[in-house]
Amino acid sequence: MPTREPLFDLFSYARQGPGRRDRLSRADVEQIARTVRRTPEVMVKVLARGAQTSGAARKHLDYIGRKGHLELETDDGERLQGRGAGEQLVEDWDLDLESDRRGVGLASTRQGPAKLVHKIILSMPPGTPAKGVLEAARNFAREEFALKHRYALVLHTDEPHPHVHLVVKAVSEQGVRLNIKKAKLRAWRQEFARHLRQQGIAANATERAVRGETRTQKADGVYRAMRRGDSKQVRKRAEAVANELVAGRIRIEPGKSRLTETRRAVERDWRTTINVLQTQGRSDVAAEVRSFVEQMPPPMTEKEHIANALLQASRKARILDQAPPTR
């Protein structure tokens, strides 16, 4: 039976050639150590909607510029501020011309009109120095897009987590369209984390499954509504789970078996990693990995997460009801 490729694409000791699975580079060991020590994870998100027309692109640029109150930095070093900044970029990037090309079939996809711009968010957890996040985002954008794709960026600090909005023209100056697949997103996360570390900020980029996490990212609109506490989708989901709890039976979701198998694969790969670390004389990191794996929470579906939260809230309410009144 052929040897299965390790799930940890980021621990690329299998990339050193056939038969060289028994070595980890220094960078690999550092990546492993960051992961098991739970170094803050970067977030790179691509927003799906509102990028197919020049009007939508203009509206988004105005939004991230906070209607002229914030300064937009462009790929050519220009700094734009004011209510006309979005309009100016739409004109400079010839987005109206790109829209016109659709009339002759030069910019379309099976899903409909192709994007004129990509709307990207580069983010770090609360407490991360905002200036470092901005500088890392600048360097990331310069390396990825300079002299190819036009772009503009702006730092937002109005939420606890500092984040940079990056808008990238979808078609390069050479006429090449930027398509963002999962592999590219993974690579972008790793690069953004590297730029953050160069700014002295602890940052890591690993897959959720590798860290033992099973909760999926929510669509941006649902996520924001959840934070405000008014997500109809989440409320409806919670009510359905509550009804199952009252009935005394939680129906297992089809995705449960896949989560369980993924966890088994993750644990197998971590055990392989432990063995390799030990053979290389890194028993200290191997011990950290072993402890990390032992402390992984059990894999749970979204329904199970909701049920767990409801049960905890119910227990807390009972404890409060039973507590003696304070005088």
C-alpha cells in the first residue's frame, strides 16, 4: 500500500524528495512549535459579494475609506482621502471599461459576471499592534501584486481586532485574471504571517483541522449578525437544536463521520511528527506536540457546538436560580 501523504501540508518534510520523510527542516520545527504553543493565527478572508460592477467597487472603496475619513493607500504610493477617492480609483483602474468588455464576452464565468475587484481582509486577534499589522499588509500586498494588479488598502481599528481592507483589481496590467483558490488562500495566510513575524509580531498560519478545531467560518453577513446578537439564521438553528434537546435526542449530522475521520488522520500525522522530532533530537518539541494532541477537544459539528452552548447556558441558569439571595 502506498504511503499516504501527510495532512500537514505546512509541515512539508515530504517535499524534500522521495524517501525523505524522516527529516524536518528548521522552518518546519519552528512552524510546529508555533502551532502547539497556540501562536495567534492570521485571518485572510475574501468577501464574495459586491465586486462585479464598477458601482459596487466604488461603493466598497467608499465604505472602507469611511466616506472619506480614512486614507486609502494605493500600489503606486498615492494616498487618497475624501468622498471622491472611490470614484478616482474606479477611473484610474478603468473598471468601467472592464464592465464594458462583458458585452463582447471577455469577462464572464459560469456563475455570472466576473469580479472586477477582489475584496480581501487581513486580520489579527485583539491586542495585536495595529501599526505592525498595517506594515505587514503593505509588504504582503507589495510582494504579491506590485507591477501586476492595481490595489488599494486601508487600516481599520474601530473593532477590537486590527484589520486591513485590501482591494485588488481582478485583471492585471498584463491582462491576466486573478483567480483565488483554496491553495492560494493558504499560501497568502502563510505569507501574511511571515510578514507579521518580520514586524516582531507572533503570528501563525495553520489549518483548523491541524489545530483540532472543527467550527467552520461563517459567511461575513451571518458572522457580523452573530456578533450583534441578531442573526436570524443562527437563531433559527438554535431553536431547532433546542427542540431536539427537549425531545431528548440530537440527530447526528451526516458530516459527523467526516469530522471523525479527519481527526483520526490529524492524530496519525501528529504521531508521525512526534517520532520524527524525537529522531532528530527535538524531544522537547515532541513532548509539546504530545501534550497538544492530548488536549485537543473532541470533534463536534455545528449542531453539537450549539447544543453544548445551550446546555451550558441552562446549567448556569439553574445554578443562579438555586443560589441563596444576597443581603
